[in-house]
Amino acid sequence: MTGISRSARISAAALAVAASLMAPAAARDKQAAGNTGTATDNAPLQMMVSLKEQRINVYRGTELVTSSPISSGKTGHATPTGVFSILEKRRKHFSNLYDDAPMPFMQRLTWSGVALHEGRVPGYPASHGCIRLPRAFAQDLFGLTERGLHVVVTQDEAVPHMVYSAALPQPIAVGSTVASLSPKMIEADPALRGSIETGSIQPDVGTANEIPENFNQPLRMIVTPRAPENQIKTLQRLLGQMGFDAGPADGVAGRKTRAAIESYQEGADLPVTGRITDGLVRSVYADAGYVTPTNAVLRIRRKFKDIYEAGVTLKEPAAPIGTHVFTALGFEHGATRTEWMGVAAEGTESGTPEEALARLEISEPVRRELGQMLTPGSSLIITDRSFARNTGLGTDFVVITK
């Protein structure tokens, strides 16, 4: 059981974290532009919940600052594992699912009913899916967090560590020459096609003496594989665009499709076989000016809203990836580098965070755009799981791993 002395230690630790949050700006300004400071200097908070250990650990950067026992969902009401963000905070809240049960110091993780809140912590899973916290800890934690802060829920204990990889975005200093997202540039680079705000993204870089309005708003980025392209559908569509009637683009190479291929082969001085071969595909793609899309997508949200999308590449896309979360530490406006930490959100059976990054390729134009937009505390999730079901209005990217 948790005694008074433990609560006192938790409160003391929480107060220490709060004090660090209110450190004078003059102390932070000692960092010269281009430097990154230590791993915990201006680092974001991140909460790690282990269902097996029935414990929540709160990190600032990679430093553990406070910890507490929890009570998660009991059998039949299991707490989901995955990557979440705090969506809503209420000091006083009552459940709309379970007889108006009180949920003091509620911090919502999903709109379907999962939250952190004060409650009975008997030493084993006993809730209806929420993560219960002891009263003193729940109150202290509520005062430290804000909407958008990451909460990673795992079965086994997961610990963030420093990660160094050239694949991770870096901030671009004010005044640097960067590529602009003009329509001409997007058309020339297939990795940029399909951007949510094509041709209109104006990263908030400000000037040497002006901090951008969104500099204190972390980006939430996610990379997921695309569904494999249906080559027959693409061929049917491209042949139709070039005047060969291949029938509907339904992915079925029927009589009309074979006849269209034969007509194309005849005109292109190719052996007239009506069959789909690698050579035929290359020839049709070249004549139609078609560029095969990248096999993965990078999406970005800020303040729970989509702001950007671009194609990226994952090596060995069919191989398992797992789910990995990378978070940028603090950096000053005008810096040219920041450090990153990472954590495997569902173990390392599918590979380590470093191995996931080694498979990621981002084109230089997209990398420069990310550098313009990057802000302290921004995060990047690389996963082969879907985020669609639980991601929507008023959420960051939510990835359920169980």
C-alpha cells in the first residue's frame, strides 16, 4: 500500500518538475543558437504506463522525474495499449458510461472513454478501462500536463532513450535558403504530390528577432506504409488516358484489357502478346508520364488538425515495423539542430527504434519543409498499424497496439 511518506515524495518530485517548467527565460537564453543543451534541458514531458507493472512513469526527456502505482482495466474491460495524447482535462468529471461515477482530475486519452483520473488503486487491474491514479499523484500530475502531451501505454515497461539518426528531421535556421512548395516543384517531385495544403504551406519561420506564432505548438507526425498499388488497375487507367479502351479500372485483366494491351504493343513496336510484363509496365508508365508513388505516407497534425502530407519511402515495406515514438527535445528559435529520444511502443520484436529509422527515406525537399516547421517537443511515430479508427476531430494520431 502507498503510505504518506510515498505521497510526500511524489508531491516533492512533482513540485520540482513544476519549478523546472517555470525556470526564468534568462537561464534558457544561455543556449546559443545552434546548440541543443543537455538531454533534459527544455525537454518535453512524456508519460509511460506499464499494464504488467501497474505503474506510470513520468519522464522529462529521458530522465525519470516521478512515478506512481496505477490500476488499469480489469478482465473484460482491458485498457488498450498504444500511443495516445491528452485530449481534454477536467478537475471535476463524472462518467457518462458508469452511473455518473466521479473521475476527479480527469485527463482524457480517447473519446471512447479511456482516461487518466483519480481513483481507487488496490494493487491490481480493477477499472472499466481507465487508468486510475492515487489522489495526491493525480492532483500533482494534473497541474503539470497540458493537452497534446503524449501518453504511451505498453504491456511491459518501456523506457525512452536518446536516438541519433540522420533520418530524424532537424530545424532549419532563420535565413537559410530553403525550397518553396510551388506548384511547379510539387509536380516535379512525386514525394510532394498530395500535400494537404498543396502549394500553400507557408512555414512559420519568422525572422531572426521574431519567434513564430506556432513555435510552442509541437507537431505530431506519423509515417505509415501505403496499401500496395494494384498494378492492373493502374495500367487500365493509364491505357484509357492514352486512348486505348481497357475497360473499367477494376483490376481484372479481361478481354478488353488484353485487346488494349495488344493495340498499345503494336503501336509501340513491342511483341504483341496481350500479356502484362515488367517491360510493358515500364513502357506504359514512361509513355503516360506516370511516376510510381512512394510506398509510405508522412502526415502531420498541429493542435489536433491535419496540416501536411507527403510521400516518403520505407525500405522492405512488407517486413514488420512495430510502433516507435520519437520526440524532439527542446531547442531555441534559430537553432540548427536538436536531439531526439525514442521508445518502442510495443516491444522490439519487430525491430528497435533505430532499425525503424534506418528503413526511412525522406526526400530532400520534404526534409527541408519539415525543418521549417519543426518545433520543440514535436514527435514522429513510425508504425505499420492503422491510426484511422481512433484518429479524428479533436485528436492527435492515435495508434492502438492491442
